[in-house]
Amino acid sequence: MLRTGVLTEMNDNRVREANFGVIAGAREGDDEVYAFPVNGTADACKDAVQTYGVEKVVDLAVEGAELSSDPETLAKAIADAVRHFELKALLGLNSPRGRDLLARIATILDAPLALDCLKVDLGQGIVTKSHFSGKTLATLKLSGTPLICGIRPNAIRSRPDPREADILPYQASVEGAGRIRVKEVKKAESETIDLTEANIIISGGRPMNSAENFKVLHECADALGGAAVGASRAAVDAGFAPHDMQVGQTGKTVSPQLYIACGISGSIQHFAGMKTAKVIVAVNTDEEAPIFGKCDYGLVGDLFEVVLALTEVLKASS
Amino acid sequence: MQIYVCLKHVPDTVAMINIVGDAGFDESVKFVMNPYDEYAVEEALKIVKQEGGEVIAVTVGKEAAASTIRYAMAMGAHRGIHIQADAQWVDSMVTSQALKKVIHADGTPDLIFTGKQSVDGEGMQTHYRLAAALDMPAVNEVTTFSIQEGKAVAEREVGGGEREMLEISLPCVVGASKGLNEPRYPKMTEIIKSKKKKIDQFNLADLGLETPAASSELLKLEEMPERGQAKMIGGSPKEMAEELVQRLREDAKVL
Ligand SMILES: Cc1cc2nc3c(=O)[nH]c(=O)nc-3n(C[C@H](O)[C@H](O)[C@H](O)COP(=O)(O)OP(=O)(O)OC[C@H]3O[C@@H](n4cnc5c(N)ncnc54)[C@H](O)[C@@H]3O)c2cc1C
Ligand SMILES: Nc1ncnc2c1ncn2[C@@H]1O[C@H](COP(=O)(O)O)[C@@H](O)[C@H]1O
């Protein structure tokens, strides 16, 4: 049986939700899946990933090296394990940490790399990803081994497939690189849901009119069961929302199950960041707004009135 | 300080992309410097202003890519190197080998700046491959950068509002992200001066590069699939909200 590796990103020792879709991508060809916990323990990783079909969890160590603060050495260690276990492919999340690690590993292994993939066919070495800032879809053929792919969060649906995984301790025989040191990780000021990995996003545009008014979206986000809140560039440039909330070509690329755009006209630059959402809902006072030509459900009306009503309906029916 | 900046000549992000044949596109649209590479040029110029030295702009691209080098020069870059290729798509493994070869032959980089990604191929890897070829460390998606006591100090966003502070030994390759700086607009006087600056020319085919161990080949380009006709929901705000929730639950099954 062929073997595929999956980098598993963890936060506070919990596997991040979006990783389960990556595992599903690795499982498509019925490969035996090896998980590599990043930033967490093998035990905690095993409990979560075995539900999704992972067979082996690699407990990686390098003598005398602190892997969490040296991305180059961590990449060398994983690359060494990929060779050792003869993995034909390695998948990970296309998150800032994921794509950074995957790129490092690909260069060490002289392997082909495709990041931000929407679909992968590991058997054929074919991937689908965006080109031209989301304007076109490209199909690429990767040659060489192993195939290394970063998957856009939520692009592949997770699929439960329970089994009992084993933990494989592996001591990588690599030297610490010591050229890069993570000195500090600054946490976000407030506990926010990562936009790029959220299942539901509600975003506000220019007519939000103030930072204060974003409270209306946050309340609706809570009623949606913990959605993330985003913004258009017009809202960010006007100072109504911080830059890391911007969705679009020069902001975040997101692929949630549900994207609710409130008072957003639907510019191509905004769409570049959210057009792969499964369902798009638009709320806009202008029935001619371009966004109505590119969404699934359109509501003509004042965003404040509609969002308030939506929050109430959700609260009443939950 | 000798700082190299790697630039890609790409279609303007506002240009319409018309697909031609299986994997080509109509290249008669306006081309510009890859937007993220502007941050790279600006950062290199800032550092050279403080520390002294020169900024050299390097590109692998078709003949027309020379205009992106000229633009970097109008911003203030001192020299340019143009490796001519006969296609817009050159595999990142080949591009990085070509960049390595000419940079190596040209001088001794103290720093190399690139963008975090190109906006046409969105490969997000040329800089990592170049760093590996030159045996330098690479950091990407950098939003603040400085040199302190002979080391590079960089900050990068890692998602969910979290940021990493990194210390990197020099020389290194740095991938610039939005927020690193505000790229300048070239002044008329600089544009005129830039016309006299030197661009060394090479031909990709003549560099004698080995065939890389891996590759990625573009097989097909297609338009992103559009959605069907939107379902418009009418009524009072309350009625709209009720119908929307019902449809999201029962039809779309996303709630
Ligand atoms: C190089 C470049 C990069 C860019 N990158 C991005 C990017 O990353 N992300 C991004 O978003 N934009 C980006 N833009 C900007 C983009 O072109 C648009 O200007 C921007 O998206 C518009 O934001 P908006 O829809 O909020 O505002 P507007 O275009 O002003 O639209 C506001 C909409 O709200 C509607 N409206 C008004 N009042 C109400 C109300 N009370 N209730 C409901 N609806 C109401 C209006 O009918 C209108 O349709 C970029 C532009 C360029 C040139
Ligand atoms: N053809 C090229 N010539 C010079 N630099 C390039 C070229 N392609 C990519 N780069 C650099 O590498 C970065 C990442 O590109 P990419 O790997 O295509 O996303 C870009 O922002 C450029 O700085």
C-alpha cells in the first residue's frame, strides 16, 4: 500500500478543524496515512486524527534541537522522516505555517510543490489551484517525488473514517540548522477565529460606517454558532476594521461553507478572496449591485435591518 | 550592502484574463511589476539608504519584462539583470537556478528580497528554492524587517492575529508581504535617470542549467466556474431572514 504523510497543525495541543479536510485529500487514493503533529503532542494528535482514517502518527524528535523555534530544523526532520517512511506524498494546510513548512521540505527533498490547492489527485500527480488572483483555475501536473501539496482550508470536506492509529516514535538524524530562531510568538489581542479556517464568515463593507457598527456583525456571528467576521477593503481603509480582517486579493483568501456579504458591492478584488465559498449570501440596498450576479442568495435591503432580523431568527430557532 | 531584488513581470491584477488554447492567455493586456515585489524593492532601497550599498533588480522573463526592471530603477534600484525567457511560465525550479547562477556570478549578496508570491502563477516557492540553491535561510510573508547587530529581525503574520518574531542569520532571502512598507511612486527625474542605468542581459537557454529533479507543468487554464442565477429572497427584513435561514438549513445544508 502507498503511504501519504499529512502535516497536522495544532493549537494549544488541539488539532485544528481544517486539518481533517487535508486528511480526506490524502485518503482519496486509499493510501495509508501518516500524520505529523506540528506544535502538539502525538497522543493528542492521535486521538483526533484516527477518527478520520489516519493509521500512523509519527512522534518526531531531533536530539539537541528545539523544533518549535527552528523552522529549518523542523523541516529537515520531517523531510528525513518522509524519506525514511518512503512517503509518496506529503500534504498540509495552506496556512502561513503550513505553506512555509511545506516549501522548506520541498526544497530539501528537491520535490515538486503546489500550494493553495483546491483539489488533488495524488495517483495522477494532478492538482487544481487558482491562477491570476482567483480569476482562473489552473490544472498542473507535478513530476518528481514525493508530491508536496498545500490544501486551501475547507476546500476538501472532511470525512470521518474511524480506526485505531499507532504512534511511531522517530528520531530524525539531522543536524540543527540554527540559522532561524523564532524569538517570540505574539498572540492576538483578542481571541478571534481565524478567518481563513472559519466555516462561516459574515463580512461588512463600506456602509458599516464605523468600527462600532461591526458589533452588529459580531452578534450575528455568535448567533451563527461562532462564525468569523470579515471586511471589504473599503471598510478596512476607512478604519472600520483591522487589516487582518480584510478579505480579497490583497487580504485573506477564504473558502468557507457560507459567506454572508453585507453592504459589499462585489468587486473582482473582493471576489478573488472568497469566490470558492460554497454558498454566498449578499445583502445590499441596491438591487443592481454586481454581487447579486455572483451569489447564491440575494437579499435586497438595509444591512443593519436584515442582519438584526437574521440574528433574532437564529437565536429564536437554535 | 549588496542587495538583490527578484522581480516578476505579471499581468496587472485588474486586467481581464482571456484564455487562449488549453493553457495560454492573451498577453496583450497591461503588465506590471508583481505587486508584492514592490514591497521588496522599497525595503531594499530603505536599507541601502541607511547602510549604503547598491540594489540590483533581477528578473527572468520575456523581452517585455525589461520594463519591470526599469520601473525598479525608477524607484531607485542601481542596476538590473534580465534573464530572457521565451515564455511567461518558467518552472520555479528553473527560475531559481537561473537567478542563483546570475547572482552568484554578479556579486556577493548580503540580502535578497522577493515578494511573498507572484499574482499570476501564485507558486509561493521561487524564493525558498533560490535560498536553498544559495544555501541561505529564507523567511516569507514578512511584515516588518530590520537589521540589528549583524542579524536580520523579521516579523510575520501566522494567522488568527498571531505574529512570529524571527531572528535570521545573514545573508538571507526575505519574502515581502503587504504592510512591510509603502512602496514609493517613481518621480519624473528618477524615471529619466533610470533610462541611463545598466541592464545586463542573459538568455535563459544559454545559462547551461541542469534539468531539475522535479517540475510542475501547467496543463490547463479555465475560468473559475461561476454560480448559477442567484435566488432572490424578498419581503420584510424579518421575512427575508426567516426564509434565508430555512433555505440555508434545508436546501444548502450549511447551517
Ligand atoms: C489592486 C487592488 C486590490 C484590491 N484588493 C481588495 C481586497 O483585497 N479586498 C476588497 O474588498 N477590495 C479590494 N480592492 C478594492 C475593490 O476594488 C473595491 O473598491 C472594494 O472591494 C469596495 O468595497 P465595498 O464593496 O465595501 O464598497 P463599495 O464598492 O462602496 O460598495 C458598498 C455597497 O454597499 C451597498 N450599500 C450601501 N448602503 C447599504 C446599506 N445600508 N445596506 C446594505 N447595502 C448597502 C451599496 O449599494 C454598494 O453596493 C482592491 C482594489 C485594487 C485596485
Ligand atoms: N521569473 C521571475 N524572475 C524573478 N523573480 C521571480 C520570478 N518568479 C518569481 N520570482 C520571485 O519569487 C517570488 C515568489 O514567486 P512565486 O514562487 O511565483 O509565487 C516573487 O514575488 C518574485 O520576487
